[in-house]
Amino acid sequence: MAELFRSSRAVLAALAAGPLLASCSTLPSAGPTAAQINQALVAHNQTGFTIVDIDAQSAPALAFAPPAPGALARLAREGRIDTIGPGDVLDVNLFEVGVTLFTAQTTGPAQGGTFNPSARGTPLGPVRVDAAGNIQLPYIGRLAVGGKTPGEVEGMIERGLRGLSQRPQALVSIRTNAFNVFYVSGDVRTPGRYELGLPRERLLDALARAGGTVNQPDDMVVRITRDGVSAETRLSAVDASGPQNIALLPGDRVELFNRPRTFLVFGASEKVSQVAFGANQLSLAEALARVGGPSERIADASAVYLFRYTPAGTGTEGTTPVIYRLNMIRPDSYFLSQRVGMHDKDVIYIATARANAPAKLAQILGQLFSPILAVRAVTN
């Protein structure tokens, strides 16, 4: 056992001499140091990233962007919601006076009856509109009512009965509306098909009728599909009086689904994590606070990095990888970090301090040789 202890002391002495200490960069690490990131900018930059310091000049360009016009606004257009379409069920009533076609207005002499000049109504429905938008009525035949309003269909029926009935008057109403409807699905309390009302229901009205969302609005994305074209936006971006709260049209499909915005944290923080925004806007300062900031034990507070893909530029397609560097040793960095707005799927990396390498090496050696020293202590 003494021989084993002497061997372990010899190993420790050899390590202390410097060869292994010089290779501290090969020790286990949560990520690159600031020096290694700077070296990669020149030597191993396969993605073509650049490093930009967050300072008084660059911070304004990273501030919260003003609200965009909105993807849903481009779907907005005028349209009718009072027309008849396939699948609708119509109530058709015909009123006649004098010599009538559908209702007997006299009683026979045997009953001592007399001529009755009062108007009487005769129901000719309910009538269902077929897939081609047509209905069939007695003595009139087939009528193409698809795309017509009830008032226009009334005129068509009255013209069809001229010469067959004395002063016919038609009254048409929609009993079952299968055409002027919209559909709501996804993360709502009451998904289903809903009839469009004449007051021109808008998107937020439709979601209210469906019971609203089951999650936080900041995490929800609303998608509208109209005539085969879809557009989506964050529900929190739809304002009641804004252009994205568009009026619905027949056949619109509204989908609501959960898609939280998140950012990732790596390096010298308390733990690697994926964190949800939980708000409509989130600054870099707030994001760092949510994960506890740089670790006092192992972090290099002068090397906090924000990894992001940014638009390539005006007239250029694609994106460019950029690393934004924040020096939190400087007091003004705390003001600057409040002006930097976070984007969905941003990555925050907190570099490990180089001074931690010798301490980490000593910790590893202690774990390696502490069992040997414990055995020696017991044998003595």
C-alpha cells in the first residue's frame, strides 16, 4: 500500500510540473470560452457567422420591431353573407288573392258558400337547394337560386307564376343555413360549424362564439384559410379594432393551435433549458433574469452571446448567422440589454471563464486519487 501511495504522489508531482496543466483546454466543458469563439471566427467559421458587440451603436437596430401590417390583413375582402347556396333549406310561402292556383277560395252552391276575396298563404316548402344551387317548385320548375338573396328568389317565383295565379306574392326565408357558415377548430373550447350573422362577424367574434382559447393568447397562433389561401399570426397580435380582425366570409376555416415562442440557454448558467416567452415581448435582460443570469461560480460575465439568424439584407433572400456579444462586466450593458428584443428560437450562450480550468483539473484529480488517500489513512 505504501508503494501505491508513493506512485500516486509521483503522478501528482508530474501533473503539477505543467504538461497536463498546459492542456486544460481539453477538460470537459459546457461550451467554448470567449477566446475559442474568437478563434473560430477566423479558423473554423463554416457557417459564415459574424460577431457584433452590443453597444450604443448596434442596440437600436436590435430593439423591439414595430408591429407588422399582419398576415391576416391580406385576406380581407368584401363579400356577401346573405346569399343562398348548396345545402340550404328554404321556407317558401305563396300568398294569392282572387282566383288562386294553390288554395280553394270558393265554396260550392250546395254548401251555400260565396266567393272569398281574402288573401291566403300556401307553404311550398321546406325546399332544399341541391349541389348545383337549384330548387324545384310546382308549376314553375327548376330555379337557379345559388348566389341569389331570398328577395331575388321571391321575384323569380312571382315571375314564374304570372298567368297562372292572380297577383301572387312569395315570401322566402332560410330555415337551415348550410352555406353561409364558418368553421372553428383546434385549441378552442367549442370547435364546430357556425352560421354567419348579418352583422358581419369578425375573427375575434368567431373565437368568442367558440368559447375562446384554452391557453394563453401569447402562445397561440390563429390561422385562417379562405379560398385555398392560408395566413397565420399570433393571437395576441390581433387587436379588436386592428386590420387583422378581419370580417369572415362563407367557407372560412379558423384554426387555433398552441405554438409557444421559446429561447434556448446553454453554457455557464444554472442549467441548460428551453424557456417560453410568456409575454408578447421579451427583452434580453428579462431572458437572462429568467434563467438566473451568468453563474457566479463558472461564468465569464464579459462573454454573454446571443445567437440569431438575421435577414440577409434588402433585396437579398435568406438569412445570415450573427453572434451578438454582451459584456455584462460593464454597467451600461444592463441598459443596453433592456433594449434588445428576443426572437423566437434565439440561443443565449454564456461562456465559461478560463480561470475555471485549473480548479476543474484539481477537482478531477481530487476525485481520482481521494480513494487511494482514504485507503492509506485507514491502513495507517
